[in-house]
Amino acid sequence: MRTKSTRAKRPRSSVAVQRAVRGAPSVRLLRGWALAAASAGSEITLRVVGAAEARRLNHAFRRRNYATNVLSFAYAKRTGDVVLCHPVITREARAQAKTLAAHYAHLVVHGVLHLHGLDHVRARDARRMERAEIRILRRLGVADPYAVK
């Protein structure tokens, strides 16, 4: 006779993906990277945008008039949006001699960790966030993005 498990079920996380530009990694990859960094019960929207939209958002919310690689908008505990700027990410990947997928994986994980309250304003917090990124990316088979070649 089967019995019910007494182990509590972990709340499922959900990740919606919106791609406003061509050339970004697949929805499956983007969702997988986000879920790897998400805590249980997270509700996340990833949006991949062009430079104009990234610049508008960065200016409106951070008063910085340029397109940046990733922006995170936390709305409630474990809920928020991560906006990724495809042209900036592509340019950075080339400049850093990384694959586009590896750089996207890093920035998706980075953005989701911001939604969960991690930041890199102070050196101590930056080290904590970097360790978390490296640990998650290692599980995904992605090399340490901070390692000097």
C-alpha cells in the first residue's frame, strides 16, 4: 500500500520569456538558466530587448542614459522582471572572448540573483554574489565568468 510522502513539496517557480529581438538564445535555454538561480516559488519574466528599449529603461529607472547589459526589477518576494539587452551582451561576449550562450547564462543568473536580494554595491556583497554566480554556473556547465585567462 502506498502512503503519502511527509516531505513538503517545493513550490514550483515559473519563468516567462519575451524576446523582442532576433539572435538571442532559445526560450528553453533562457528559462533553464533562470530556474537554476531562482528560489522556490519564484515568478520571473525575462525580456530580451534591443539597445533603444534598454537605454529607455536604464534612463527611466536608473537615470543613466545608455543601454546596459542587464536590469532587474523586483516587485515582491521572489517576483520580478529581468531585462537583457541583446546588442550589449553580444558586444561584451565578443570583447571578453566568451561564447554568447555563456555570457547570457551569466547575466540571466546575475539578474535573477538581484531579484532575490543579492547585490554588488559593497565589496563583501559583491564577493558573496560572485560566489553564488560561480556555483550556479558550474552546475550548468559554464566556466567561471570572473576567471582571468
